[in-house]
Amino acid sequence: MVCLPSRCSPAGVSAAAMEVGSLPVELWRVILAYLPLPDLGRCCQVCRAWRELILSLDNTRWRQLCLGCPECRHPNWPSQPNLEPPSWREALKQHALASRTWAQNGPEHQSSACLLFFRRRKDRRVWHVGPGCEFETLRGALAVAGPYDRVVLHPGVYEEQAEIALKVPVELVGLGQLGEVALLVCMEQQCPTARLCNLVFMPPWFSTIVYKTSWGHVQLDNCNFEGAQLQVRGPGTCQARFCSFSQGSSAHLLGVVLSLLDSCDFSGSDTASVTVEGPPVSERNWACKHLAALARTFPFGGLSENKNSSPISPLSGSTVGPQSTGSCVKREHVNMEEWQRRNGVDAFCHCTVIEDGFGDGGQSEGEEEDGEKNNTNNTITMDYKISCDNHGLSHLLKPRADGSLPPASCPNPLPVTPKPLTLQQELERDPDAQMLSAATLGCILRRCLFREGKGGVHLSNYGQARLEGNVFRGLNYAVRCIQSSTIVMLRNEVCECRASGVFLRLSAQGLIAENNIHSNGEAGLDIRKGANPIILCNKIHSGLRSGIVVLGKGKGSIRSNQIYNNKEAGVYILFSGNPVVSGNYIFQGQAAGIAVNENGRGIITENVIKENQWGGIDIRRGGDPILKNNYICYGFSDGVVVGERGRGLIEGNHVYCNKGCGVWVMSSSLPQLMGNYITHNCMYGLAVFCRKDPENIEAMEGNWQGPEGLGGEVGNGERRGVEEEGREAQENLNEEGELFAWESDLDSEDERHSARRSISVPLVEGNCMSFNGTVGLYVKSSEPLNVFANLVNNNHGTGIAVLQSSQLTRLVTNCVLENGRAGVTVERDCRVELRGNGIYENSGHGVSFSGSGQIVENDVVGNRGYGIQVTGSADIKVLRNRVQPSQGCGIAVSGPVKGIIHDNLLYQGHPINKKTLLLLEPGNDNCTLRNNNILKHNNSCTSSPPWVLDNPPPRPLASSPSGLSSSQYPSRIGISMTTRISATVESGCHSGSMFCSIL
């Protein structure tokens, strides 16, 4: 027998140290495993050696004591009962502290701590209830119990036919295993405090409420509620731990200041499992400060990451696009060939026929005859080309100070994209979110499990709740927050809900951060009717519909979330929804990344939107968002789609490496595209199409062959089927599944207002369209279009192609440079004005024009075909242009052209070029030539020409557009919300763009 030393004397302490070393540690652990909890505590106080020995028993004796306690369950019950806690001893300690809260309502003592040592403990008696005990009924025992007495109920069923009042503080404890003591009673607490432990509550015949308190504090440990209701009304408080609410049981908290529900299991509810209603009352009871202290002991974010429900994210192993390096940006150096190899795309879709004469194969008349000479004499020809490097947009092509190339001149896509901020970073920059994250008012639910019922938590009428580390699974909805209530959700898991996971309506607000919201039947988050939450750093994925829906004048700040693998739009904004969507990763969706529809609004900035099956961003049917500084890349369809009646300011975005077009615009829309980089897309850079095209009925009906068609022919010209209307194209707007009419909630059209520039014609200004697979800017429209101050360079097809333009298309002060085919092509019956452009060094003609309009004050230099070719029955004015071809004609007019060619200045290219610089087909009496000057080399000229472009200098003369800054990463948008815009709903069935049906 080993004698445990006393800690009362120095000799005992030294003996203890000697005895610890006298036996193997393993043997001491076997011996100490027989000690009860009080003796373990005494041994821990003997000396440091004994303390370390006692603490080493965490996985043995402390685990046995924790699991053997009849008043608690596994520390991670009910959500993760198989997960070991970090420390069993610490879990037992926290349980011991929490179980004593109910008895801490004594008067505050101001005396010194040494006098408190002599404070007399309350006299407590123990009363036994049951067959053969002092009392056979609970009512009889409570009639004689004194303050803080313990009433022990022996196994059995206790039923009372009338309500019982608790008039003095008392502790009710069930003897034996949980379930052996059942109470069919209705109790009303009329005392400051009470504790109920190890009991099963079932409703009596006259009421579903089994326990209620309106001013005192009740503590519930390890109790079951079966078909019963717990009611707490402020200033009353409640602390429930390790309790189970089943068979329709629920907890109703009305006007509570503070209540704590910890590690409880809610299942099979007919309504909401927990209802929080009304604002916290101003009066406080004695327990509020103790519950607040307990709430602060819970670490910020206690639920472990569910690895099985978190698919791969772009921050941890995305196979396409940039990768994380742990700094402010994620990096991956990807050249174009590598990206094409990964995605199974031939290099820029060679041999794809997009339109007759506008694919990568074949050359037009005038280009073929000069092709061979161009190849052999290119170097010599360039020596005689007039310098045009200092045109107005040349700064967009020059290397930066650090030697890197800007996107407009870099043959490879961007190697870096921004990385989402962490929650700590977001809180540091947002005082409102920081204040909400620390709030402890209302009902606090932590580590609870809500499963297999109708609803989880319902807040209404200014109610407040904090949800931390809970699991919501298999419900109709997880959380519903309405009527100006405030919700704080931190690191919960919301999954497998039959409707949306989280509803916020009627001016609800709060903070929703670092939650894992996935696999829900409807939207992960549904925000509407003036709700304005802050949504930070969540994972929202694998939903059967959209990730986040904002509608009906819903607002919100949606920042730094990962939204991926949803079957419909990652973020869907409609019916005057107006959120701020900033700094999110929206990727691998099975539809559009962000859809703005039915008069939706919003500020969408600095998001990374990639690898989505349909459009990165889809705007249509009155959608009018602000899109700034987003990275829209690696999509399997178009980058940005502006569909029928779409509007919006699209500014400063990087749109690159999409398998479809960079930007697709329908002619019935009214967008402003300013300062965007549209590069390295497999098809058109920017395409503007008619609403209806009689030659493309098959494509508009949805018979597009899919991305695999990019390697061959794509049918009858422009593709783009629309995903079928029906369920795929209509979001279920009501959480209960029924249809809902939103027209009555919206403002009239007369109330619309906007702070941006007012336009009546679509505007394309200050963009870079570079290195795209076919045409840089493709126009086949029936409405006017303004194209100002854009840089269109290094595209594999024509720089700008206008195939249909029944109303005026204005191409003004653009730079069209080094494209694989012609610089600008205008087909028959098109109305186009070319003014003040610089068209340089394209592989075909500088300008090929067959329509009607004007070619005025352009610089057309160094193109391998003709400088300006006018054909067909064009009706045109060619005035005050400066033209120098490489080897072809400067201006060639063929066919029955009607027009005026005046005051042009034509320069000879290489001296061996003997072609006529100004060619008019004989017999054309409808075209007038006047005051055109032709400058040729002297016979003795053997070096560069003596000519320079000055007065004015090389065109375009436009200064740098505001949207095209040299800064690679614009600053993030401010936190404050801007003035919102409202609109009316216009009904109707609409089809839209190519790959890009929204939902």
C-alpha cells in the first residue's frame, strides 16, 4: 500500500518529491486512477511534481471522471460526439463552473478576501421523493423545501394535475440514468434561481408549457424535453446545458436580456426549435453578469472544420489559375499555352469559323496578293514606316518601372489575383462588424445541433441572438431573422436544408461570419425586404440553387467569402436588391458567377470570379449594377454578359482566359464599359449582338454544340443558346415554396435615379482588348453604339469587325494595333463613323469598308494590306486621313462606290512598292477625288523616310482614360453603403446570350 503524503508540512512536500521518483510514472498513474475527484485536487496541490503527475492523467482518469459525471455528457455532444476535446480536465472544470451558476446569487460582499474564507455556507437539506421515501409527490416535497435545498427524485413518473409554483430557490435532481425520472408537470418559477438536472419533461394534459420563468434564473443540466415547451420571459434568464429537445419541443425566449443554450440537441420540431422575440428588456436580474462571463469563456469560433463537406477551394489547390503563396496575392505563373493545355483548348481556337471571312483561316482580297512579299520584305518595309509609337494610348503598352509588362502588351495572362481577407482583417477595417462580433445580448446558442425538423432559430420583432459553433442539418430552414432583429452567426455549419439555409427579411441585420453553408435545397442565404447584414469569410457551396440571393430591396455587405460549386448563380441579385459584393472568391459554379436580373442593383468590386460554367457576371432584364476592379477569368463561357435590357457601369475589370467571349453585349442593353482589360479570351474580346438574328435561329434556340465546338465550326455564325426557361431560369422567391408577387414592393420607374453618367447609347470607352482568339471588337447590332478611346491590339483575328449596324456605330479615338487580320472591317449596309483613330501594323488591310459613313482624320500606317479599302456600293466620306501602307495601295476604291475622298495625305512605304497609292476603279463617276496629297521617296533615298506625324502627333490623341490606371491592384471599396437605386419589375419571357443563361 502506498501512502499519499500530506501537504500540510515541509517534510510532507519533500517526501512527496522523493516518492514520485521512487516509482515508475506508469505505476503512479495506475494508483491515482482509483482516486475520486476531491482527492485528485488535493494531490495536485502538494507540490509541482505531484501537479505534473496529476495533469498527465488527462486521457485516463480525467476522461473517466468527465464521462462518468451524471450531470453532463461528452464535451462535444451532440454535434461531434466522436471528437476528443483538447483537454478532458479543462472540460470537467468548465462543467463544474457552469453547474454552479444558479447558486451564485448571494449578496455582494465588500469585505476583504480573507474574511470570505470564514463565510458560512448555506444550510442545505436533501429531500427524497418516490415510493417508500419521505414524499411520494413532487408537490409535497416542494411545500416543505427551504432555500437551496436539494430534492432528489427516485426513478418513476411524476404527474401533477395543476400548475406547480417554485417559491424558493431549489434544486431538482433525478436519480439514476437519464430517462428514469419523468415529470408530467407545468412549473412556474417565482423565485430568484433554480436548477433542474437529469430529468425528462413531458407536457401535462392541460398545457404544452412545462417550465416558465419571467424574472428568475433557471439552470437546466442534462434534461430531456419531449413534446414540451420551455418559456423564458425577460428579465428572466436561462442556462441550458446538454439538454435534448425532441418530438416537437421548443424554447421560447421573449424579451430576454441574456440566456445561454450550450451543447443542446434539437430535433423533430413542428415550428422553430428556438424562438427569440422582442427586444431585450431594460431590467437585469442577478444572473446576467455570470452568464456574460460564461459566454466569454467560449473561444471565438469553436466548431472544427468539417473536412468532408468542404470541397477544394482556390486557396488550397485549385487546378486552374493562380495559386496561393500566403501573401496578399495568390501567384501562379501561367503562360497561354499551359492554360490551353489544361483546359483542352487548341491555341486560340485556330481554324474556328466564327463568321464568313472573320475566322483565323483565309485572307481577304488584297491581302493574299501581298502575303508572300510581306513575309520576305517585312524587315525592309518596317525601316520605312513612319514612327507612330507615341500615340495617345502608348503608355498602356510600355513596360512598368519594375520591368513587368502591362496586361495590354503581355502575351501571357495575369499571374496574380487578390486574396480574400481574413476575418480578423475584415473586423479591423469595419467597426460595425467588430462591435457585432463582441455582442453578447439576447439568446446565445453554442455547440448545439438542430436536425430533422421544420426550423432552427427564429428571431422576430427586434430580437437578438448569437449563434456560435452550431450545426443545422436536415431542416426546412436553419435561421430566420425578421422584423429588425439582429443575428450574429459565427462558425456554424448550415447544410441540407430543404429551403434556404438563412433567411433575413424586414430590415433584419447582423453579422454572418466564417460559417460553412452548403448542400441546401434553395439559396444558402436569402436576403430581402430591407435586410442589411454583414456577410464575411463564409464558405457557401454545393447548393442545389444559388449561393446568395438578394432581392426585394435587400441590401447587405458580402465580403471575402468563398462561393463555389452551386448549381445556379453564386450571387443572384434581383427585384431592386442592392448589396455590396466585394473581395469574394466565386468559382466552379455550374451557372453564372454573379447574376443581376429584374432591376437588381449592387456594387460588385474586387471579386475573383473564375471557372464558372456560364457567364462570370450576367446582367439582364433591367439589372443595373456597378462592376469595378473584378477579376473574371478561366470561365468555361463568356466573362461578362449584358443581356436584354441590361444596364450597368462596368469599369476597371480584368476579363481574361475565358473560353467564350470576354464581354458579350446584346444590342437591346445600355451598359457603360470603361477602363477594362479584356484579354486572352478564346473567342471575341467584346461582342455586341442583335436581340434577334434570323440567320441564327438555331443557335438562339439553344442548339450550340458546347465548348468542344471551339476547335471546329460553330454553326451559323454567332453561337449562344440560352438555357431553357422554366425552373432553370426562375428562382423560387418564397421560402415556403409558393409563388410570390413582388410588384407591389417596388418603386415606380419615375423614382429611378443614378449618380453615374447618364447615357442613351451603349458606351465602350477606355478599354484594352488584347490577345483574344478571334476578333477584338465584334459588332452585329441593330442599335447605335459609341466606341471611344479603346486599345485593340494583338488579337488573332480582325481588330474591329462591324458586320451589322443599321444605326450609327461611332469608332472614335481608338488605337487598333498589330492584330492578326485587318484593323477595322465594316460590312455592307452598316453605318459607321471612324474618326481620330490610329490603325497601325495590322496583318491585313488597315480599314476595309463596304458600308456607309465617314472615315475622318485617322492615321492608318504600317498595315500589310491596303491602307483604306472601300468596296461595294458604299456611300462614304474619306477626309483628312494620313495613310502609309507597307506595300499595297494607300486608298483603294473598287466597285460602284459613291462618296467623297478629300484632303487625305498618303505616304509611300518602301521604295520598291510601285502600287498606286490612290486607286479609283475606272468608270466610277460617283466618287469624287479632291485635294489629296501623295508623298513619295526621292530616287536617292536609301534610309528611313524624312516624314513624321506631327501637327497633330500620331493618333489617337485621347489622354489616358480614368479607368486604365497603371496600378495593378486598385484599393478596396470602402465599407460604408452607398445610396441605393430602386426600380420596377418588367415581366416577360426573355432569352439571352451564348453560354450564359444565368441560373
